[in-house]
Amino acid sequence: MAELISVVVTVVKDDVIFLNQLITSMERQTKRPDHWVIVDDSSIDGTANLASEASGRNEWISFIPSDGTSLEILPRSERIARLFSLGVGVIDLDWDLCSKIDADMTLDKGYFSSIIGEFNKNPNLGIASGNCFINIRGRKVRERVTKGHTRGGLKTYRRECFDAISGIPKARGWDSIDNIRACMLGWETHNFPDLLAEHKRPTGQRKGLVKTSFDEGVKSHFLGYSVPYLIARSVHRMFRRPFFISGLAMLMGFFYGIISRSPKFEGKEETKLLRRKQISKITLGLIPTNKK
């Protein structure tokens, strides 16, 4: 069996502290990626200098500085999707696996060896990820996520699947749309819960849990979520700190999308499949609590 060629793209914005730790963990991998592209999103805190230095001392790392064009008017998820696609576009290797790794992740030295091993074992595996934990006073606490959901900050795509779904959509909620499209085409998508990476910036910390929850509600409207599923998810969120507020914010974001007549995702078949999966999760009691 030919060895799979693995590449990585990381989009950074004012991540100087986190990126330094990610670089160290990438350099220590037992199975290092063949190419790593770091794309800057108009950082002002020294992130660009750090990425440039890493590129200078490692021939397998490339750095794409900001071109000065601000994408701040776009939703963050859409902005990241666009910059990730830019990074993929500059890779001249005939790669087999491409990973999207966020700057606030720190990887175990065997992470890539393990994730590549999973793709080797299952030729129908199209998208996969590990899972995240946060360190609370020396204790590893896993971030809760729907069973099978591939983490946006740790995704790895098989080339054939990536091409079949036309890459990641440059739209809000891309990390749900790509999984749906892959499943529609017969690919498997898996989260491997025991393949852990440390999440240095817990989900929601960048913008705050309330704002993050509101934005998730808006995204849920965009993707055409089932209303019973959205309500169940919001109620579940109310039992997490800050109690009640985050769940209410999610509901408000969803109904804001309705009242403001915000644009909705145009993929009707993807939306139908998404809703079927959501109704199934309600039936089985698998309501998601957190995802990135």
C-alpha cells in the first residue's frame, strides 16, 4: 500500500500564543505532514512574524501573509472557509489527505499517525476528526459533541471525497454542509473520540458563550434546521453555564433569522437529509451540546 501524502492548512488571526504551541506540537509529530500551509487573516499581534519564522526554519511549512484585504464583513465561519480554500489552492503536492487544524489546538505527537491510520483502514472514510479536551486544573475534560460530528478545527478530508463535494462551501455552516454532502455521495464521516487534541481556547471563548450561541441560532436558520430539533438543542443548552442564557440566545438567533428574513442555504437535498438526521437524533436522544 502506497503511503498517503498528508497536507495541513491552518488559518490564523491574532493567535500568537496558541500558534506557538501548535507549531511545537507539529514539529514533534511522529508522522509529520508533508506540507503545512499557514494563512494569515490580517493579524496584528505578531502571529504573522511567528508563522514566517516557522516557515523559514522548516522547508515543509509555507506561510501566506495577509494581502491587506479585510474579510471582517463576512461571518467568521465563511471567512475561514475562504481562507482555508486559498491555502489548499497553493499546495503543489498531489496530496491524499488534507487536514484543517485550528491554531488553538495542541496535538499529541501521534495524532497524524493515528488519523492517517484510520484512513488506511477504511477506504470509504471521506471525512474524519479526533475530539477535543480542555485542561481544567490538570484534569482532561472532553468537550461534548454529537456522536459522529467531525470537529471543524480538526477535520481531515480524503482527496477523492474533497473533490467530490467541491471542497468546503464558502458559506456559514460549512462544517455541517460538507459532512452532509459527503454522506449523500456515499462517503463515511467519523469522529474518533479517543483521538484527542488539547483545545487551548474552549469553544465559545473567542466571542463569548452568549454571542456564540446567538450566532449558532442564526446559522441554524441558514441551514434550515428542524424546529423541534433546534428547540430541543436550545433547552439542553439551558442546563449548561451560564444557565438558561445560552439556550435562550440560541433560540433568539434562530428566530432573528426568521424575522429578518435572512438568506437560507439553497441546497434543498442537503437540507432534507440534515432534517432527517436531526429527527433521528431526537428520537434516539442524541441532542448536541457543543461543537466547533
